[in-house]
Amino acid sequence: MATKVRFAIPEREIEQTGITFKRTTDDGLHGELTVRQNDLIWRPKGNEYVFEVSWKTFAKFAEEEGKRKLPKTTSVKSRKKLKSLAV
């Protein structure tokens, strides 16, 4: 299943509107994630409700449930710096 993530930045203040990412698969739209200054909003396809989460709650979830790893970089110098910070 091919996944695509797209986003559009409206010409407005980000604090008010946020940035919306659209996730699609071969089956069509999966949902939309809006990133705002104070929270994140997930809108699943075909659902009349949205799911809103604060940055604090999201950070807790990511730290408890996410997979901890070093970020990928293209620069050898950057990778060495990241590894030294991780120790």
C-alpha cells in the first residue's frame, strides 16, 4: 500500500489556522492532521468528530509509546554530533 502525505500552508498566521497534512493511501484519504500552536487535531476520513490533543499530551504519548532512535541525517558531521549528544 503506497502512502502519501501532503500539506498546504495557507497565507495566514499559523497561530490561528495551523498547517494541515493530508495522509492518503491507495484506498484514498486516510485522514488529516492539523498542527496548531497549542494543539494537534486529527480528522479521520468519514468521521463527523475530530480528535484534539494538547502538545503536552502528545509529547507524553510519543515518549511512552514511540520508538526511541536517533534522527536520520545526510551529513556525516551531523551524525557524529548527534551520537555524541545521545551518550
